[in-house]
Amino acid sequence: MIEAPGLINAGAALGIGLLVGLERERRKRDKGRRDFAGLRTFAVTSMLGYATAWAGGAPLLGFVALALAALIIVAYWKNLAKDAGITSEVALFAVLVLGALCVSEPALATAMGVVMAGLLASRQALHHFARSQLTATELRDGLTLLIAALVILPLAPDRYLGPYNAINLRTFCALTVMLMAVGALGHVAVRTLGTHYGYALGAIASGFASATMTVAAMGHIAAKEPSNVRLLSAAAVLSNLATLAQMVLILGVMEPALLRWLVWPLLCGLMTVLLYAGVLMFTRTRARAEERIKQGGAFSLKLALTVVVAMTVITVMSSAMLDAFGRGGVAATAMLSGLVDAHASMASIASLVKAGLLPLEASAVPVLLAISSNSLSKCALAWFSGGRLFAAHVIPGQVLLMLAMWAGLLLPNI
């Protein structure tokens, strides 16, 4: 009697063959062609792969694969004058392998079958994207990002070096990849949604990775697209929404009592960001800037490396302050570390409060100092990356955010 798991695995193999075969059958009908393989052939081949692997293992599967390869070669040469493509031939061979994989890993085989069917069905969209939409510069940037993320980053040593053991090469590489990814995310958002909403949504999303780096990325684009400076400035300011959301999450998880002390500063900061960014986005702006982003790169590697080096220097300075003054210098340390990342400062302060080393009533000021120094860091990056015009729009927003949060601290606590 066949066990239920065996039936499930066989059903997965049959489903893969039917799914891919259905797509190939429709492909034949659309083009009026008569390919050698259709719905039934793909379903039978997938089941053949499953039965072969289940009954005879790898040796029998290898023999069947060689026989199928011979049949595919003959069919390819017979249809060579009509169609020089080999997509169906390769897909049939892949279905045999996926059917065999269902013996041990049906979930993985099914997922791969669905992805393969999706790729086959998206032929026209993928060809149009590769030939008409994707530029050579974007392809180069995409490959650079993948090499940095998948090759260089895993090889970077994860240990602390240098003065005060404050430099970590893995962190250095991760920040560089993060800034490159932030730029790429904003680029994709603009290509998909247009400049008016693409920049804003891309900046908010990438702000959860690093709002500071998002400001630098938006500034880099603004330097190339001055006609979009108001939209880019609004996007840079909106990245603060991610900072505020992460602040709520960090403090809420680590020390909820501290979060209650900061309700009004958070609400005031939120309203200020939304109002200021809304004024920039929905007042009259010059148009016709969408085409320029299509011709540019997705990110600037030089900018990413420069920003990360600067942040590493600030990290060393912050570590020196902490070593010199200890916990008594919490405010000064929060300001220095906030120049790099406000979240690390907030987590450190929340830890001190939870451990009873810092009074609850004295904790709100260091948190706001970290936010304020982070805002100053964003102002400097706005000037450095985007120039005077971009900074003239971003700096007032960051200053208003700081003032609003400090004013909120004066309101009664909830």
C-alpha cells in the first residue's frame, strides 16, 4: 500500500509538469507553432523523473536523463529551421530534474517549478525590460551591488580592530552595501511610480535601513536633477518617519516606561515631518524631470564609501568619549553616537534605564540629544551630497523636527 507522503510527493511532481506544460501549450497556440513538447509531454516527463528517482535512484535517473537529452537534441535539429530557441527543450529537461527532486524535497521542487513557470510566462515582459528599459549603467550598478552584497560582504572579517576596537570591517562593508541598496531602492521606486510619489515612498522604505544614508542618497540624485529638488528634499525629510517608528519600537520593547515619557515629542515630530514634507511635495514644482533618472545610475559607489568612512571616524570618536567619561558622559556619548545612528544611542539609554543605572526622568534628554545630533548629521550630509539648494530645503525641515520634539518634552506627560 502506498503511503500518504508518497502520494503527496507524486502529486507535487505531476503538478509541476502540468503547470509548466500548460504554459508551454499556450505558447504554442499563441505563435501557431507545433513544438515537440506540450502539456502531456511535460506532465509525463515530470512523473518519469519522480518514478525513476524513487525506484532506481541516481544511476537510473542519469540513464533516463541521457535518453531524454538525445530525444531533445533530435527534436531541436528538426525544428532548427523554424525556431532556433531552446527554451522548451531546456524546460523539459528541468521538469525531469524537478520531478526527481520531489522524492526528497517536494516543497523546494514545487517552489522552483512555480518560479520557472512564471519566468516562462513573463517572456515578453522580461525581454522588453532587458532590451528597452534596463540601461547599461543600471546593469553595471546592479552587478556591483550584487558582488558587494554576495561576495565581498560575506568574506569581510567580523571582528573589531583599530583604536578602542571600534572599527569592524564587516560593519563597514554592510553600511556600504546598505547605502548602495538605499540608492537602488529609490531608483526602482521612481522608475515604477514616477518622481512625485516614487522618491517619497522609496525614502520612507529605505529609511528603515538608514535614514541618514537615505538623505545622502537623495542629495546625490538632487545634484543631478535640480528640477526635482523639492520632491527629493521632501523624500529626505520623510525618511525621518522611519527613524521615529524605529524609536517607538526600540523603546517600547526595551523599556515601555521610557516611551510614555516621549509620547508628546514623538507626536510633535511626526506632525512636523508630515506637514513640512507635504508643503514641499504638493506646492508647484517644475516638471519634466522623470526622464533624467532613467539615464542615470542607481547609486554612487564613491558617495557610499565617503559617507561610511566619515561614519566610521565618528564611531571612533564616540568610543573615545565613552572610554574617557564612562556612564557619566551618557549625554555626550549620545550626541556623538547619534551623529552616526540614533537607534544605537536610544537602545543604550533604554538599557541603562532598565538596569536602574539612569533615572527615568533623566532619560528623555539624552534620547532627544541623540535625535538632535542625528538631525545635525543629516543636515551636514544634505549639504555635502546635494549642494546648497538641496540643503536649503532639507535643513529647515530637520531643524523644525528638532524644535518640535524638544517643545513636546515641555508638554505634560501621559
